[in-house]
Amino acid sequence: MEESFDNLIADGKFLPVMEEFYSLQGEGYNTGQAAFFIRIGGCDVGCKWCDVKESWNSRAFPPVPTDLIIQHALLCPAKSVVVTGGEPLLYNLNYFCRGLHQHKIKIFLETSGSQGFSGEWDWICLSPKKESPPLPEVAAQANELKIIIENISDFHWAEENSKMVSVDCKRYLQPEWSKRNTIMPEIIHYIMENPRWKISLQSHKYMRIP
């Protein structure tokens, strides 16, 4: 069974998709932008506060033909696709990105940076996790750095990752949802003292949309 799964997804013409939906980007630099979201199953990090833990086991999601995924994206009015997970870079995404770019679709990647690159991206959001720090080559190409702040020590983690990204990379601090009421004042104070950072809020949760 596992060999069959691995063989199917090896060349990127099948992907273990957990869900697809049309919504608004709720976080970071592109907040408020309409996009078709594709959540790929499988994660090598496993954060304790992850709000999509059901995405971790890739074997729970039978591989879907990549051409079919692309066709679904083309049905949306917005010509933007957000690829998230899980950890999308666990898979070969070259075929997927080529197929979307042929139709002039912009592709936005959400990654922890734990795996090497495949695919060509119009925007890369790096959200690194302590359990599996980002690869330097991924951090160097990030357009956006988004650090989840759960406690005070996470500000140091944010600064360590800030050293890895380019000068032009957008830097965001985002409160961990379950701690938002207690950690928000700390984030506000930190950004006022360190204005190269901005705050990112999970606006989709406030709006109660996917």
C-alpha cells in the first residue's frame, strides 16, 4: 500500500489533497485577497498548537490527479492559488506549478521551510517551526516571514529567523490563536519597539470563514 502511494506521487502528477476551497487569505501580507486554497496532506513537523492536525497523516488522503486539481482551480474567479498543508514541500510540485502558470495563475506557497524546494512560486510565506528549523536556501527566497508567537521566548526565535531572510522580506508576528488574549499586548509592545515587524491576525477566524 505504501509503495503504491509513493509511486503515485513521485513525479507530482498525483497529490494527497486533504481539501480544496475558495475563500479569502486570512493571514499575513496578502490578507483579504480571494484565492483558491489547496491543502496537501502530510507534515514532518507536527506543532502542538496546529489547528489542522488531521492533515498530518498523508496516507489518510488518497492521491488525486494533479490535472484535476488544476482544473478545479481554474473554475474560480480569482486567478490566485494558495498551497498549504501539512507541509507542501514534502512533494514534487514542479508539474503542479507548471500547469497553473500555463494558465496565468499566481501561486502562493505556505511552508515551514523544513524541506527543499520544488515548483516555481509567485509568493513564498515562510512560517518556521522550532521542531524542524527552516533550510537556509528556503529562508533566503522567502517573500514573507510569519512567526507564530505563543510565549515570550518566541520573540528570540523570530529574530533568529529574521537573520536568515532577505532585507526586503516582509516580517510578521502572529499570536497563537489559543493564547491571543494574553500574548497580544506583548506582541503590540514588541512591534512598537521593533517596527521592522508587523502584526498578522488570523482574520478568517474572526470572520468565521474557512
